[in-house]
Amino acid sequence: MKSKLLNAGLLACALLITLSGCSSDETLIGDSRTAVQSMKISVSDGMFTSVDNNGAKTRATDDVTGTTFSNGDAIGIFVVKSDGKLALTNAKYTYDGTSWVNSDNTDLLSYYVGAKYFAYYPYQANLASDKYDATQTTAEAFFAPLIIGWTPAADQSTQDKYTAQDLMVSMATVNASTHAGAFAMFHQMSMVEMDFPQYHYTYGGSDTYRFTFDAASKSFNVAAGKYRLLVNPSVAFSVTGKNQYSSTDATKKKGWKISGTTPASAKYKIYTYKGVSAFLSETQRDFCLGTANVGDYLYSDGTTGTTTVGKTIVGIVFSNEISTAEYNAGYTHGYALALTDVSVNGPTWGPTHDAGLTKLTTFVGYYNDISAGYYGTFTKGYDKSNSTYPAWQLANNYNVDVSGFTNSGWYLPSIGQWWDVAANLGKVDLTSQQTISGDGYLYNGSTATNNIKYAITAAGGTALNSDYYCSASEYNTGNYMIVCFYSSYVDVSHARKYSTGYCVRAVLAF
């Protein structure tokens, strides 16, 4: 089965297929076969419905998508005449892209007065006689032995593998006057959807993902960060996997597990990781994922939260992507931005010679650099005691007390950290900017600046100035990177290291 984008209003529309018979003047009497010119059959997906009342989903696709049959898909059809005898047993009808044909490559299907037509998907060539009960009068009862014994495979990692586990059955509603039959296929399995904040790590040629599944439960990746697994509703389910929290070290993993009450047949339930919406982030950064939540307040005791009452707020969390060096040093939560500027008319950045930092000339370089400030301050010694690097000295000497918990101490932020302030506190998607060459607008519009202003002032801080801010990142030997949060755009540029008058605001890792 393949998914195909459709108008949401067409989700339940049937796929009409024509199966031709004999001419209409060959009608026989009573329980005998009545040959008709054609018999139209509509096949529709009954869809999964939520146990939490948040909408319906098709079995293999995401919202506002429908499911259609594709070449090679096959259903099995049974026909039980009014006297209880089987007129057709497990007849395979395969879709060729236009019509459904049987093993003789014809589209013929006999029509019987008073007969019942049953169908199931996916077709099984060796379906044993003990997998159905021809004495029953509903699809669920007719195929009860098949349904009870159905065990979805552990590997559902591709669409074909996933749909092959989606047992559906139906009894056609036949309109004798129009010779039409409608198969509304009802799901007999239940579906679990797992929504993850997914990362694709590509730093240094890597090709790994943050969240992976163990062999016993390989799920189908239906959309960015969304994974689905079909499970038998009569069996307790448990899904396990690994969470690789380092973009560069595949050994840094934690286990995760989802388990619970299995939804009823044709029902689905969505599980989210820590309540975060699903997404997929392509990243070339060298970082580890911390435990802090973006937008939370950092308090003077090292805890985080959303209240402004009864706590002393020292910063606001703007990222949980921490440089590997800082994470290994014990700062495993995230980065926090100071609530006020150290200076709005700052001094020079430093001398106009090579500061020993990575030189950045493209947006992808700006995005990747989240470590220059920490490295320059605490390894190169551009700290509060070094007057040769005045902007660095000011940042490291920021006078808000953070001695009550484990943290790096205040320092001048790298340009990649300013990027995260714009993207995360600004609540804008900057993914497309990562491959742009040169300087320019990081974001064009007022949303980022307005959201950052609100986040900082809601914490009791002072909004960012509309002038340029210093970063710790070098552009070349004589220049360094600066950023400005104008009312209508966010600009990234570079300035001479001997220039003065730019703002300084500090960050820390904790």
C-alpha cells in the first residue's frame, strides 16, 4: 500500500473498481447465479480513531492524507451463497493500477442472489481453512480465527512491511438493483504512534539518529519524528529503543521504553517524549543534549521552572544543545542567557591578531560554533583577569551570583549560541539558513525579536538592545562576529576587533 496526498474531505472516498460479468439477459432463478453486465465494488479504509478523541488517522499516512491501493496489492475474497455453501474461497484479486484481476488475469466476479461477500487484506496464498468460519454472518466473526492468531511482525520499518501487518476485513454491502458492492475495510489491529524530538547527526561525516528502535519493535517512520507500530489489541505492548544524546559519540546512549494498555482494534494512541511535539532536526553540530527545557527560568539554586514567584531568576534557558566539552565538564542541562546586559556601550573585543579560534565565514559555520566562548574564556584565558580581551573580561565578570550550583560561570556567547537565542527563544525555524554563504539576515521579520523580548521581560529582565551584540566567534584575524536583533529582522555581521560601542550580554552552561 502506498500513501497519497489527498484533500482532507476525500479521506473516506472509495476506490471504485469494475469487475465485469456476463450479459444481463442470462438471469437464472432462485439460488442460482445471476450473471450481470458488471459489478462495481468500492473499497475504503475505515481509518483508525483516537482513544483520546483527537481525530482519525489512516493506517499508513499522516494527517490530511489518504491511503490508496498500488500495483501488486491483493485482497482475498470469499463468497457464501444463501444456502451456506462457499461459492468462492480465498480468491486472489490483485490491483494492476486500473482494475482488480484474478489469477486468470480477468476481472470477472460472479454475482449470487442473497450471497454474502467477505474480503480481507493483506492476501495470504496459504490461508488455511481453520482461519475462517463460513457459518458466520459478519466479517469479524467470519475471519475470527485469522484475527485471533494475527501477530504483527517486529520489523515494520518500511511502508510495505508496515502495511503487510495491517489486517483488515469487511463484508460487502451489496445493492442488488445496481449490482454494486461496497467493502469498507475495518482495521483489526490497533496502532501506536510515537512522537519524538528526532535529530539526524551528520557532524564529521556521521549518519546516526538520536532515537532508534530495538530489533523487537522497528517502527515505521511516517513523518518527521513520527513513528507508528501496529499491535495486536489482545496483547500487551512494549516498545524499547536507544536515545543517543551525543551527536559525535555513538556510545553515549540511554535506553527508553513505552508501554501501556493496548488500544482496542481500529484505535490508536499517541505517545510523546516528555510532551515535546515531533520534529526532525538535521544537524552538523558537535554537541550533547541536555535535560533543560527551552524557555524555562534558571534559578539561583540551579533548578529550573516557569514560575516567577518565590524564586530568584538568574537567566533564561535558550538551548539544551551543549558543546561536548562543556557536557563532559559536568554541565549537562543547557545554556542560559543573562537577563540584563553587562554593557550597552562595550569596549573592544581584543587585539587584532589571531585569537586561536575557528574562523567562520558561512552561516553553517555560525550555526555550528557553540563552543568558542567557553573555549576562549576557560582554555585560552580570555577571562575576567585578562584586560587584553575587554569584551570577554566584561562577560566573565558579570555580577549576577551563580555560586549556588554547578555551572561554567558567565562568558561571552559564541555566534552559534546567539543563533539558538534567535531560533529557540524567538520561536522561528532557521534550518534553511544553515547553508547560506557569507553574512546577512539570519531572520527577516519581527517575530523572533518580539518573542525574545517577551521571554526576557516576562522573567523580569531587560529586552535586548536594538544595537549589535558581541560574540566570541572569530570571522578572521582582524574581525569577529556580531549580531543585532532589530525590530524587523535579525542580522549577523562582523566587526573590527578594535571597534567599540557594541553591547555585551553573557551566557553560562549549567
